Amino acid sequence: MMLEPQQRVKLDESDDALFYSFPRFVTHVDEGFIQQLTDLYRQRLQPHTRIFDMMSSWVSHLPDELTFEHVEGHGMNEEELAKNPRLDHYFVQNLNQNQMLPLPDQSFDAVLNTVSVQYLQRPEAVFAEIYRILKPGGIAIFSFSNRMFYQKAIAAWREASEAQRVELVKQYFQAIPGFGNIEVITRPSSVPPFLQMLGIPGGDPFYAVIGHRVA
């Protein structure tokens, strides 16, 4: 699967580094979403393994009781990453400019991406890198809701329904030979849209697409 050039376009095509130059010490999803994500990590991540938390920020939503061998962080704002207590090391990199990760082959047991996949303009190249750094049998968990920085999301995401966005992330995995056992978790919001806009708790839908390196 290859995106067409027009599907990669953002409304704001200015340098992403400018947009992310100041820290945002907020959570971009509600407490219900965060709880579901932490529970998913509790079920799927193993203690004493190596985790890559990509496109991260000042919080990783990892279960407090799990200890990992190493958690590598990546993001666009150094101040946010520096405040994240779960990261053992981190680096700043714009994946829309350079998709090559400065990480060794087959060096991580899990790759995590939380509410950020919608900003990738070259997802095919990024998912190929995720495959490269995962150990055989490793897992990649992409979670997202319906929130976004609209001006920085690619057209393919902005113009899609929530169900189509789930399919899009599935296709990103399917485009890379060696990814398999692709799972989808869909929990649409139980709160009507007009109440979501008022910030009623529990309003954020929860979606996760999970892929495994099987070869």
C-alpha cells in the first residue's frame, strides 16, 4: 500500500519543528482512553523487555508496576521527553524529514505509538523501520482516538471516517512483509458527539492496531 502524494499533504506545511518547539504538558486524550491504553500495555508487554516509545512526550502511560530493561523515547520536543520519568534515554527526530531510526536491528521487544500515527507523511518507510528494529516475535501497538492537531494530520487521515482510519493503520502494517497477526481493538465512544464537545468524561473512542513481527 502506497499513499498518493495528495494523501500525504498537511494543511500546515510549515516545519514541524516550529509547531513542536514549545512543550505541551497536557494529555491529548481523556482518562478513560488512558486507562484502556495502560490496561492494554499491562496485558501485552512483558517485564524486563526493551521498549521503544516513539512520537512520545512527557508521559508514556506504561503500567507503574512493570519494570523494563530499557525504555527508549523519541519525540519532537526535548523538554517534554526530559520530563518523562519512564524513559531511560531519548532522542529528538522529525520522522517526516528522516525516517531512518538511529537504533540497531532487532533491538526491541515492543514499539509503542500513542495518538500520533496521523502525522506520519511517510508511514510506509516508518513502518519498515519499526519492523527492522523489532526482534522476531516483537509487537507494535498503535493507539489513537478521534482527536488530533488537525492542521498537522495528513489528508488521508483528516478525510477518513474513524473506521477508515483503523483500516489505514492496518494497511500500514500489511504493506511490510513480515508483519502478521494483525489485531484491531475498536471501542467507539458511548457519549453522543455534542456531549463529547462539552468534554463529558469517557467521550474519547479507543482504537488500537497491533502487529507482530512474525518473520
